[in-house]
Amino acid sequence: MSIGSTVPSSPWTLAQRAARMNPSIIREILKVTEQPGVLSLAGGLPSPDTFPIEAMREATAKVLAEAPREALQYAASEGFGPLREWVAAQLQRQGQQVTPAQVLITTGSQQGLDLVGKVLVDAGAPVAVETPTYLGALQAFAPYEPIFTSLAGDAEGPLPEALARLPHDAPGTRFAYLLPNFQNPTGRVMPEARRQALVQAAQAARLPLVEDNPYGDLWFDEAPPAPLAARWPEGVVYLGSFSKVLAPGLRLGYVVAPAELMPKLLQAKQAADLHTPGFNQRVVYEVIKGGFLDSHVPTIRTRYKAQRDAMAAALAEHLPEGSEWSAPHGGMFFWIRLPAGCNAMALLPGAVAAGVAYVPGEAFYAHAPDTRTMRLSFVTLTPDEIRQAVGMLGGVLRRHLNEELEETTP
């Protein structure tokens, strides 16, 4: 290049779908919360104190001793056979009609969402989601260019009549994405009657369902009702995860799908990453095959319930009048609706400056976000830290409301 010549413009041309990819607001907020002194109520991260480190260490040593070459070699795209059999057996205990051939091991259940989008969504095709819904699902589906339809709902979940009102003419709604158990972000659980009514409405409309269940084992008082997939196995794709009951760093999840969908899901999986790490699958199977989760998961429930109770008490003490929430019966999150005059996104920088972080709720809406909402996670801080963090959050909110009052008072 001669001196004085101009630098050429970039040679890269992005695909149109890339414009629909956006950064996760949660991941961006987590970067901020790494600042010293910030108590984070933001990330949906399992407590690292629940990770079964010693069991993992022993299982790793056993796998490397007994099957090192197989564990470190390329593996079947469907997943490790014994692990798929274990998943099928567990789901059968919940009333699902599942065979190992219907189980596809994925690199986290997030990959399962991506595979579902890749196989089922065309550009311009409607996809129905809850209001609000899991942000990661919106991110996973968005590159395939659907038209999101927001389902009307109440405290028990989407309304059955909302399914009946979905567009059925071409291209037709491809599926409704639902989280029945301790939903991220609201924490609510669908009761038995609502589940039955939703499945009946979906069957009548011939509308497939995608059921995401990463939190179903994290119940505090009683187990949630049977999955949607147990009621309509041929019409539901079911997603599960080991992240919340073992450790998210393993990146192990699974998709259970009707037989007619499995070949295409498998092909999409092969194109994405060939297979989920076989070593991780073998280690996890070694940990869980003897019933480990039957004793391990109750310890997580006990820990999380105490943290839930601490947050419920702190919210009642510190949040200003007009705030709305209800204590979840499982999972990891409180969903808060702030008083009129509060915008959770606008208040976040001041909260971080005061030493506390949260996730503004508007990121969880496909349409018409409620800017007064926020999600608080209660599982990564101790009860004392939760009380401190909520106290700081309450102070930020009260100062804002007092300033608003002063500005409007003649």
C-alpha cells in the first residue's frame, strides 16, 4: 500500500439474520457486577456451593481409568447411550411416554432451543411466546426470523383462549414456547387445571408445544404437576438440563422429541457441533447412575428455600409501597413490579453505583415491555447478603420516588 492511500472498507458482508442477533442483557450486566463491592441479584446462576465437586472428581478419575480412549474420542451425535437411557427412565417416572431413541443430548438446553428454531422456524413464520418469557429463547429463535406472538396470560400462565386466537392460516404458528415450572423470569408455576386446559386448546388448534423445564426439580414444598409432554407426547418437544441440579459448566442438556422430528434435530445437531462432549456425558452418567440426584437435589431445595424466605422478608421490609411480587414455590427468581414512576432500566446505573444489581424486566418481553418490572435472583447470595442487597435496592427506589414527588409538588 502506498503512502497516503486510504484504508479500504471492510470486506465482510453480514447475513441479514445477523442483524437479529443481540447481546444478552444479562451477560452484559454480569460484566458490571464483577466490580468490587457489587452484590448481584442479576444472574440466573446456580449457587456454586451446590456443585458436587468431590463426586465429579471421583467420577472423572473412574472414567479416565476405565474408558479413557472412548471418553476422549469422537462420539455419537445422539449422545452417550447409557445417559440417554437414564434420561428416558427419569421422564417415564414423571408419566412421560419416552424411549431412549427420542432423547438427544445437547450442549446445554440452550442448544436445544437453537436446534428447535433451526428445524421448525422459517422466516416470517409465527412463534408464540409467553408474556414475559425466557430471554435466551428469544435470542435462540430470533436469527431464524420468526414473527413473535405474545400470549396473553395471568398469574397461572398463558390463557388457553390465547392459543385459540393464534393465526392458523399459512404460514401458521409453528409452535408455542412454554415454561410451566418456576418460569424464568416470573417464578410462577402452572397449576394442574391450566396445564390440562392449555394442552386441550393446543390439540384443538393442532398447535405444537415446546416445553422448557430447567427448574422443575427445584421445588420447595411440593413437586409441580406432570409435564405437558406427558399429556400430548406426539405434540410436544420437551427440553431439560443438568445445569441447575449438577453444574452449568458441564453444558449438558437434552431434547425429547416425537420420532418424526428426531432425524432433522439430529442432522441440525451434527451440523452445529458433531456431538456434545462425550467425556462430560460419561462423567455425569457416572455421578448420577446410582441415584445420586435423589439425595443431592433435596439439599439444593433446602438451601434455595432458605434464601427464598430471606428475600421475601427483605422485600416486605424494604421495597416501597406500591411494589408487587409473590414468593415463588421453587426455582431461582422473584419477579417484581415497581410502583408507578419507576423505570427499572433507567434506575439500574444508580443501583449499581449503590452496590446492588438486578435484571430489568423489559428484556423478557417479545413486545410491549413493562418497564416497571425487574427480576431478582436469590440463590447466589447468603441470606445476610440478600437482606443487605435488598435493603440497598429499597433505598435506591425510595430516593427516586421521593425525588419524583418533590418534582411534582408545587
